[in-house]
Amino acid sequence: MAAARKHTRSSEGPILQPPGSGHQPGETGDNRWLWISLALVLVLGLAVILVLPGLIDTSQQQVAPPTGSADAGAVSVTAADANKAMQDWLQLRARLELENIAQWGEPGWSQSLEMADAGKRLLVQRNFSAARENFTRAVQGLQQLENGRGLLLSEALVAGFDALAENDVATAVKNFERVLAIEPDHQGAQTALSRAVVRAEVLQQMNIAVLAEANGDPVAAQVAYRQAIALDAVYEPALDALERVTEQLHALAFQDAMTRALSALDAGKLQAAGKALDEAASLQPDNTVVADNRQRLQQMWRAAALASLRRQAEAQAGRENWQAVVDLYQQALKIDSSAGFATAGLTHAGERVKLNAQFDHYLQQPDRIYSPDPLKNAEKLLSTAGKAPADEPKLAAKISELQQLVRQAAMPVTVTLYSDGQTEIAVYHVDRLGSFTEHRLELLPGEYTVVGTRAGYRDVRKQLRVPPGSKSVLMVIRCEEPF
């Protein structure tokens, strides 16, 4: 991360731009000042033209160099030549003043002014050659400043960043302000100046953070480092320190979470262990210790789930709720297909479900066993089931109840039929009894169809129910409705 930040900051270092790249001479404010300056230049020029001739015998008078001097053969310099040089200087000065040269052109700017002032004095003294020389040198000085403005900007920008790196706020501010005087819209200088202005506050937060670290309070240090970064988002010492302290806090938090997770695992507190492992994973997602203990937790969850299902199944078996037992063991096998207790228990529970269902088949509809074949099947079921285990009282009760039904189904019941002596009586699947006024017969429990017939009368059909265990059953049947 630090390397990535260094790369970013290096790419955001001093950006050297040509002077005036952020300045547009055509803007309204600059035009106003340019016209004012040009007006001043014209006034000064008129003053020179109108006033100086009064001080000089003639504007065209030539100044001859002294006899025998080295310049005796040189071309003579007139007042007009000197005035022209002064005009050039005034115009260049006016233009550069609009570009804030007084703020960034020292000491060359002051030297040019001094040179021009000397030229003015020489002009008054009628020393036109020396005056022109001074104005020419003054112009050359300004031209050198203008031509070297880009270099001045670069030097000031580098000096500002160097000073800022050394926490020399005053020097940094001075240099960045000089850059902005040369190029007001220089973004790099604007940003750097903003950083320099808050550097004292940044250093104060850094000192607080360092003291907090020394006192063993990394949390307070982290807060202070973040405050420093909030003031200067690219201040490298704060960024590096925050990264370091944050890593320390993460390490401490990870250690604490793992300690709690292991303690919870050892105590069988699986929910608390899972929560602590989630905290540890959020701090160090790729840590193998977290992965290993999560696997251990999953195994413990499976074991706990299997144990719970086994306890539930055993409880349902105690209630002889065998279908619930089957469901619970099937759930256990979904968790662990090799769980032996579930495999064996499922087989046993399935057999008990089937056996109880067979008894329920007869007990829920007892009349089924009053037919010969169902009765034989019931007797076979009783023979196969044998005696119920001591821990299955419900099954024992079912066996006993079915045994009673089978016994009763095999015990005939005395049935007495009454008629008019003229109606022919028959019991389906039993016998034709003929006509009588009273007739007794022994019938096994069940339902029978009794039919009466008589010539000239409608047949009579009745259902005779012989309940098991009855002492006797009575029925009256006769044909009474003639055609």
C-alpha cells in the first residue's frame, strides 16, 4: 500500500508548466489594466517629449565625445534615441506589471528599476548615450526575467516542495506563492500551498499520535493519524503510520477473536465460536488457522446435530412414535450417511412402523376379521408378532386387543329368529331355514343377510349384525306386504 501511495504521490509532484499557461490576456480585467498602463506610458512619453526639450537646447543636438576619447569615432546618440529606449522600457514594464512581475521578479525587477532611474537622471543631465545604455540594460534585465520565468517557476516549485518535505512552512508558503504569482492557475502549487498552510496542525496530530503509541494506546494513535490525513490526504508519514497502527490493531483484534473462538470451541459453545471466527475471518480472510477451526466447528456442528437427532429419535421411540423415529434417522443420514446408529435405527423403526400399521389395519376396522380369510391373516399376524417387548406397551395393548377380537370372532353367538310360520327364511352363505315362528342358530360374529319369501307377498331382506361377545341376538322377519 505504501508503495502504491508513493507512486501516486510521485505522479502528483511538481508539474512544470510554461509561464502564463493559466493567464489569458484577452480577459476583461487584464484589458482594463493594460489600457491603464499604456495610458501611463503615453503620459510619461509626452512628458519626456514636452519637458525634456525645455531642458535641452535642441532635441537633435548631438553630444560629441571629448576630444581624444575612445568613442570619438562612434556615432552620436541623440535625445530621441534615449527617449526611444526609455519608451521601450516603460512599455515592457507596464506589460510585465500586469503579470505580477513585482511579486516574482526579485531581485532582477528592482535592479531594472534602479537602472531605469539612473537612465532618467542621465537623460536630465543630457548624457543621452549613457541614458540610452541604462534604459537598454534595464529592458534587457526585464527581458531576461520574462524569458526566464519558466525556470523561476520550476525552481520555486521545487524549492517549495523541498521546504514542505522539511516542514519549513514559511519557506514553502513563500515559494508556492511565488509560483502562483507567476502562474495563478497552477494547480500543483495551489494544492501544495493548501498543504503547507495546514502543516502545523498536521504535525500537532502526528505528535499526539506518537505520544499515544508510546503510552501503549494504538486506538488513540489511529484516531490522531486519521485526523492528520483528514488535513493532508497525501502526507506520507501519516499514511505510513496509520497503515502500521491499523495493522497492529487488526493483529490484536484477530488474536482476541481467535482466543475467544478457541475457548468457545473447547467449551462446546458453538454459536459463540462461530461468531468469533467470523470476526477473525473479517480481519484476516486468508488465515489458515481460521479455515482449520472453521472446519473443526463444522464437524462439531455435525456431531451436535447428530447427537440431537439421536436423542430425539430415542425419545420418540420411547413413545412408540415410529414414523417420527424414521424421519429423524433419515435426517441424520443426510448429515452423515455413515452414521451407524441412524442406519440400524432406521431399519428397526421401519419394521415397527410396518408392524403397527398391520395391527391398526384390523383394530381400526374390527369387522374385517369376521370373514374367514381376514381372520386367518389376523391369526397369522399374532403368531408372527409374538409377545411385545417390555418397552413397547402400546404394541402390547394392540396385540392383546387383536387377540381378544380374534377369540371373539371365533366364538359363535346364539341368534333367535322370529317369523309368522308362512314366510320362508334363508340366511345367505349359511343355510335355508324354511318357515317357522321361532328358530335358533349359532353364528360367528359378523354381518349376515337374511331373506324372507312368501307367495303373493313382497320379499323381505334384512341385515343381521352379530356383535362379538354378545350373549344372544334377536330378529323378526316376515313378509307382510301383498302384491
